[in-house]
Amino acid sequence: MSRIGNKPIELPEGVEATIEKHTVTVKGPKGALVMEYKAPIEFKIEDKQIIVARPNDSKINKALHGLYRSLANNLVVGVTEGYSKDLEIKGIGYRAQMKGNDLEMSLGYSHPIIVTAPEGITITVADSTKIKVEGIDKQLVGQIASVIKSKRKVEPYKGKGIRYVGEHVRRKAGKAGKATE
């Protein structure tokens, strides 16, 4: 029995969901999202709730049941509240700024690093070391935040680089001096 898959998804006020063939469309105050799903899993809308059902208890159907319920829930949360990821830059001379729709970062390379925000994603820079990625699609927000983070990975000796806010970075001890006898 899937605990997650059996929970119905509540549709808040102002959110509309439609199911056609193998797609679920959710429209809300922040926009609209579409998800495609595989055949054995069924979606129904009853009493302002989305219900996910599976035909039998085979291993693959059990796995897909919980997965598609979570993905559908992410659609509902995305169109009502949205998602965001906060990043911070550590290091002397490392900074970021917005130039139109592009995030331009100075990360110790000989050239500036530019990341363009795709449609549906908003990137903001609070001060020169704080970056916020916002949008309604959870997967896309996480992917863009990961792309920004990959431009300068945190190194373990001084802790310089781009990291998520609150992320713990394991530090290593530096080079030890010569042992005297």
C-alpha cells in the first residue's frame, strides 16, 4: 500500500485541474503547468481533489503511483505558492549582478560567467553575494540553481565558491608543515 500515492491532493481556491488522455493540466494564480503520465496510473477529479489510482499491486505500478502523486502535488504547490532556491557566493572578489535577464558572475576566472534565465524562471540578486532563483516549476528551479552552483563548486580548503544557503561544506585541513625530529 502506497502511503503517499493514496493521499488525495487538495485543490485550493482559485486552482483548476483538468485531465485529458495522458496529461494533467493545473492552472492557478501564478500560471499553468502540464504533466504527462504513463498508462497504468489513473487520475480522477472528485470534490475539489485529485485522486491517483493504480490498477494492481505490481512493483512498477506501486513505484509509479507514489511518483505521479508527488509530481501532481508539485504542480498544485507550484501554481499557488511557487518554488525558490537561495544561493550564496563566498570568496574574495566573487560577486554577481543582473544585466537584463542574464546573471553575470565574477568568480575568479579571466572572464565573466553568464547564466541566462529561461522562460518562467526569475533570478534576483539581493546584494552582490546572494542569489535567489524563483519559479513555478520545481524541477526547473532546482536545475537552474544547480547550473549556477556548478559554475564554481565549493572547494574544501578555504570554502570558496557557490553554495545553497544553509548547506554544510566539509572542510579539510591544509598542508601540514615539515615534521621535526
